[in-house]
Amino acid sequence: MENKFSTPAVLLLEDGTVFNGFAAGKIGTTTGEICFNTGMTGYQEIFTDPSYYKQIIVMTNIFIGNYGVKEVDTESNSMKIAGLVCKNWVPQFSRPLADGNIQTYFEDNAMVGIQGVDTRAIVRHIRNAGAMNAIISSETTDIAVLRKKLAQEPSMNGLELSSLVSTKEAYTFGDENAMFKVAVMDFGVKRNILKSLAERGCYLKVFPAKTAYNELTAFNPDGFFVSNGPGDPSAMPYAVETVKHMLESNKPLFGICLGHQLLAQANGIPTYKMHNGHRGINHPVKNVLTGLCEITSQNHGFSVDADAVRQNKNIEITHVNLNDETIEGIRVKDRPAFSVQYHPESNPGPHDSRYLFDQFIDLLKSSKA
């Protein structure tokens, strides 16, 4: 294949740090909050995860694109990242069943990236300095011009993004003759979460982020699911109010990632922006109820306040991160409601945590009985 990747590109961080490389994907300029994922595989699932909206992702695996792209590996209807940073960009793929190569995929999605940079140095820098905004450009390498453009990018802190990636109209998913009906609040839900629920006997109706609670109850659901999504949960009072109504109904409720944070807020527990989020497929979590540990898939830049959780007498901690002791799971003591900060659907990632979907089904069975 002809080498199209000799166009110079630059990555400029908010603190003034510069990395020089070459273009990947579409020639252009993009801004967002820079973060990194430590997974060794699953790049297409990451690129299409709505929780990465407005984020430039650094992939720490040395090769990106080597197994091509395939529709079945997507988590939404389009790429959701703001841009890509990688070491080696590989348009020549090895998987015979792939639909195409990563360069064409990025061009079709008008996605800008930079390759040929030292991703180890970038990760070490942002691990120490913390999350910050960044800009990638293969249109210009003029740092003064890029610094001016980067200054216009808003901070992720206080930014409401879920309504921008949510479905615009409600839709159904699964077998309408299934045992349970579940109302799904779409704040950026991943396809494999919907599949995980449907495979266990749930007929789903997926609602836009700002749907009024009475529209959810018109579906007459047996339970509620509150999804993952991007942005700052503290900027979503409309969603917190909806979750409060769900709790008042006393019907089973399950939240994942952003849904976990919203359940916490609905119980008076604040959230905060982390120095660096958890993004990868090898995060160790302890289930404090069973004493067992699981390796988890994670993608979040905000967390719930651990001290506030421990002081709340109506909340029980169910899971804790073994790396930094952040709260990874909670249960409401007087309601059939629970949540986890990580992603049990695990696409990509290990399958250790898929039992959580079964726990939700058990709650639905008990409630319906």
C-alpha cells in the first residue's frame, strides 16, 4: 500500500507540552480532553464507546489497526472519540474476516489522529500532570495558532455531554415476548449492554437522556437500567431527579458507570473529577460482599466521594478498586437498586463481572413474583 502517512502532525497539551509525529486518519485538527487506555485489544469498541465523547484517546498498545475493523465490533453507530494518539498506525490488517482497514475507517468517520509518537512518554506525562485538554493537528504545526484554538476548548469539569450522544427518539430492543420489560435511560449506552440484558430475557425500551419519568412509566416496565455516558455527572440534575423517581417506585434498578454516579447523587453522595481516570481492561476490583476479586473493564474520569458513601447509612459498599480504593459498587439498603462503576458487559475485556446482569434478573424475578 502506498505510504500516505508522511504528513507532519503535532500534539499540543494544555500545559504547553508538544509531541511531533505524523498524520493518521483524516487530515485536520481536533480538540478534546486527553486520556489513555491500557487495553491490549478492542480498539474499535473503544473508538465507538459514547463514554469517550469529546476525548482524545492515547492507545498504549504499540500497534493500532493490525486486525482491521468490523461492524460487529462497534458499540454505537459511529466513532465517538475526539481524536487518536498512537505509536504505530497499521493499515495492513491480518484478520481475513475484517470489513476493511483502519485508515479508510477513520477517513469515513472524519476522524483525526497522530501516529509515530512516543506514547509511553505521553502517558507518563499525563499520569503525573493529570487530565487536561489537548489538540491534534495535521493541517498546521504552528504552535501559536494551535495554542489559541486550544484555549477555546471547555473543561470536562462541569460539562454535560450525555444528551448529545443519547438517542433522539425512543426505540425497542430484544424480544417483545420476553419475560421482563426494562426501561433504559440512554446517556450513551453501549450496544453490548443492551445485548447482555436482552440475552437474559429482557425486552428493552431505550429512552432519550431527558425523557420525563412519566414517559418511562407509560411503558409499564418491570425495572430500570441507567446507562454509562460521557461528561460530568454533577452537571446532570435532570438525570438525578429521574433516578430519584425510579427509587421511589421501588422497582429494580441497575446502573453502570455514569449510572452508578447518578444513583450515588440521587442518594446525596457527590462526585468528583479524578486526577486520572480508570480506562483499561485489567483493573482489579474486590467484591466486599463475597471476598472474591475480579478483573474489570473500565472507562471513567469521575468517581463518587468515598467518605460520603461510608457516612450514608442507607448505602452499602459492594465493590472497591484494589489499585486506589475508590468505590466501584454500591447497593441501596431499602430499595432493590445497585450499581457498579465498571463495565460488566466487558467489550473489550474479561468476563469476570457478567454475573451482575444475572443479579439484576434475580431482582426482576423477585419483584415480579
